[in-house]
Amino acid sequence: MSPLDHRRAMLALAYQLESNQPLSPEQRSFLSFAFYRIGTGEDANKVLGLKLQPGQKLKDLISRRRLSYILHFIACAMNPDPYSNDKAMDIEAACEWAKDNLVPEAKKKFPGADDNEYDVEYLLRCWTAPEYEHMRSCERQWFDADFPYYFPPTKKDPSSP
């Protein structure tokens, strides 16, 4: 999981604590161990996984989330809702559709330096790449790695007006 994924999990935990929802045994254990490590002097960003690793760049994480967004739409185009009248597309048609219709929107939603052209061949390579297998599902959840629908809040304190 990337630091952006860890930040999303921390934000969810903050909302859970703010709304007095009970902690699971796993969350309680995690917090206990994390606070112990922080209390003994370890860097909180490192303990909580919020710090970029050596060689990691924020622009690369944003680019990865952009790709996750695009691949999610391709997966849904290939597997439409069974209760709709939409027809399933093959992978080439879905990549062509994404290149023409989705990529410009994705670049606006996830701005930043990006050397990728997102042409059909590139999208096909990404679709079949093992490291992006988790991005090929129509079913995406809040705690999935590279979840593309999370945008950090602009406020620092969730309880402030």
C-alpha cells in the first residue's frame, strides 16, 4: 500500500473515532503497537506508513491512482451492470473508448507530471500487467490499494466547522 492508501485509512479511522464507533480488535491492536513505537521514539510518519519510501515520488503515486481510475472504467465497460441495457465491450474497444473519452477527464482529476500517452497499446499493456491485477475489478472498495475515488479533505480538523 502506498502512503496515499495509508493516509486514507488514517482518515477513515479519524472519522470512526470522531463518531464514537467501536474499534475492531485489529484496529485496537494496531493503534496500541503504533503508539508504542511512536512513544519509544520512532518517526510517526514511518510507523504509520505515511512517508514516501526512498525513490517514491508523489507524482508517481498520483499517476498510479489515475491509471487505477482508467482501468476501473475499462473493467466496467467490459462487464456492465447485468440489469442495464448496456452491451459489454471487448478490451480493445474499451481501451479505445477510455483513450478518447476518459483520459482527458482523468488527467484533470489527477493533475501532475505524467510521461504516459495513455494510447490503446499502453492501456492494453497496463491491463495485462500483473502489478495492476487488483485494478481490473469492477468492485472497488475504500480500503483497496490504489483506490482512485479518494481526494484528501481540504480541512485539517474533521471536527471543525
